[in-house]
Amino acid sequence: MNTSNVKKLIPLLVLATSCAATAAENEISDSDRIAQYREMISDGNPADFDEMRGEELWKTVAGPKQATLEKCDLGKGAGVVKGVYTELPRYFKDTGKVQDLESRLLTCMTTLQGIPEEEITAKPFASDKKASDISSLATYVVGQSKGIKMAVSTKHPQAKEAYEIGKRIFNYRAGPYDFACSTCHATSNVRIRMQDLPNLNVRKDAQTAYASWPAYRVSQGLTRSFQWRLNDCFRQQRFPEPKFASEATVALTMFLAVSANGGEYAGPGLKR
Amino acid sequence: MNAKLIIGLAVSAALASISLSAQAGNTAGGLDAKTAEIVKRDFRDKGIAKATRVNQDELQAMCSKYVDKLPAKIKTRLEAEQTDAIKWPADGKYMGDWKAGEKLAQSGRGMTWSDKAEEPAGGNCYNCHQLSSKEIAFGTIGPSLLNFGKIRGNTEANQRYTYSRIYNAKAVNACANMPRFGHMGILSEAQIKDLVALLLDPESPVNK
């Protein structure tokens, strides 16, 4: 992101702050507030700050090996970020695994920069109003796929298997409430309280939902990654916590990404 | 039969089982087993949500396997088992206080890793159902229960039926979306009675 974009974001931040204050005074509905907010920042999104932070991190030397991530191969060759998100998750020969964006970034940070894996996975998500490095890096990378159609392949046998396992995890009912992802996301036109729910078995819903993550959450003042999104779904499902970048989360992401194939990627998004 | 032949048979049987299990990886059953293995490995304790929560009971496993469309035989058996396990109130009374019930129905808290063990769970009712006509922020995953008592009547048989639906919705429909509030120990007997009253008491805002 260049300096003219940075300048553009300064008045945007002022507007965003005053918008939040006005909304609270008028007690307008959540959806109205979001619509108003979206219009105000149609020229940008607070996630842009996270994107800039991620780009900076990508190009800055770090870790015991004092290296940047510019040699990181996200699927289209070392250093290529343009369009990579629309083909993730995918099978990677060097690790012998199917990886999503965040698990692949984890591989690059550990191998290229020598950062211990535990150091990254201990706090993989933004918390206490502060972004995490891996999450900002993800925001930067997805931003380079804006406007490109999702085209995740299941040609490789392991990619196909990840999709099949992901589908099963989507329907896996457990815990004290017997919930699966499908309990809330396999019926059209339903909501929890006032929150509309996408039917992720319907292509159009899946495309819109998937294309809007990672996203800036207005209520939290943070940009949230896709791994975070899954983590919070499992929390509400009354499940235990999925391990960051685990095979289970990557498989589920594979299922959801393939369901969104053909849709134009539109993130980073903006949410309540 | 000589010893060599026995060993030969044992070896070929072992080989056959190895090739069978390799094939199983690609079949639906093999993928189900692999999924269960991955889920058991990839989830961990957080707060009150322990890793063992991913272990399924038979009903959860069957509803997952058949994606909520059970073969009739399995469905009938599971529903009978769930019905048999209902613990009815010892005092034979089903109705509590609808005001306490309304408070409970409003609360969506409970059992997540960000909830505290000492805080009682809410009923989560408005998350999925319309109940009181005064509450417009209701979900639509479940059917509307507005005027539930007015329509069905506040008879003892209906009180008992309503108690059982909240205690264990799977006794009537094995793969229902609704949690088994009594069966899984989410709500106490007294709390379920308060919800029965919310649904059936003529004074409750559900029926006004």
C-alpha cells in the first residue's frame, strides 16, 4: 500500500470513530448501523491498516535466521502473493500436506525465519486489541486476491481426501448441545436472534460467506482471520478448542473453500 | 494340519487385513473413521470445554454419519432409548414460574469455553424460537412457539409432553437440531419446569 492510501485512511479513522458515537446516541438497528458504516468507508476498510502491517512484516527481516518472507512459496512459486488465496488450501509437495493460508505461513515463518512454531501458535489470533503477526500477514496476502475467482482444486488425492474429511467435520455432531456446523449452516433463510445465517451447502451463500473473510469486526475493533472464524464457530458449538492450523481446521477450510469455488474473492471484509 | 500351513494361513490372513484397511481409507466408512481420529487429535481442553466433548454418543455418531437422515429402524430404536432415559419430576408436577422461564429463555449463555463453570446455563430459547410477542429479536431455526399454550391447551398431558420436549427433543425426533437440555444436564428439573410454564401458563407473554 502506498502513501496516498495511508493519507486516505486517516480521515477514514476519524469518520469511523464519530460514526460509532453517533450510532450509539441514536440507537439505530445493527444492520442500519453497518450499512451506514459501510457507506462511509466505501473508499476503504479499517482492515487496510492490518493489510499494511502484514505487508511490512512480509518484507522485514525477522527471526533467528534474519530473513524476510519474500521467498515464501504460497503455491504459485517463491514470493508470489497475487491470487494465491483463491487456490488455497492446496497440497504442498515440500511438506507433504494440504495447507491453508495460515498453516502455510506458519511453515514459512518456521523454515525461512527460524521462528519456533510454539512461539507463533501460542497466540495465533489478535487479542487485547492487538493484531498478531501471522494474522496480519494473512490479511496482506488475501488482499492480493481481491476480485479474483475462487478456484480451489481437489485433483491431488490428498486434497480430495481433505475435502471429504472437511465435509464430515461440517456434519460432526458432538458436545453437550449435539451441535455440528450444519446445525446452523445447512438450512436457507434462518437466523439466530437477528443474525442471518448462510446455508453453506448452497453455492451462492457459501461464495458470499467465504469471500468476506478475513474481516474487520467493528464490534471488536480487530481484523479477524479465517482460522479465528472457525475457532469462534467451535466455541459457540460448545466444542473444545481446535488447535491452530491443525489438520481438522484445514480440512474444514478445504470443504468450505471448494463450496465457494467460482465466487469472486472480496476480502478483507467488514462485519458487525 | 501341519504347523507350516497354519503359519502360512496366518500370514495370508494378516496380509489380507492390511490390504483391506488400506482400501478402507478411500471408502465412506474409512473416511468416517479417519475423521473421528483427526477430530480426537486436533481439539484440546479450553476452560470448561474439555477435549473429551468431541467423543460422540451413539445418537450423535449416527446423526453425523447419516447427515440427520437416519434409516427408519435406527431412528425408531434411538428415539425409544432416548424416551426411556427421560427422568420425570419426582413430585409429578411439570409447571414452574413463567417469569423465571422468560429470563432463562432470554439467556444464550452456557457451556462455551468462555463461560464460567459456576454460572448456570441459559435456555438459549430466543436464539432459535419466537416466544413472547414482546420480544422481536428471535431466531428462526426452530418453529415459532408464540401462543403455544393457547393453541395446545394447558392440560396435564400437554404439560408432560412439553416437559419431555425440553428435557430431550431427540426422544421424538432423533436428529432434531434442539439440544437435549435435561438429558445432557444443561438445565435442572426446576429450570425446565419454569420453561414449561413460560410456554403453557395462560398468564405468560407467550400466550397473551
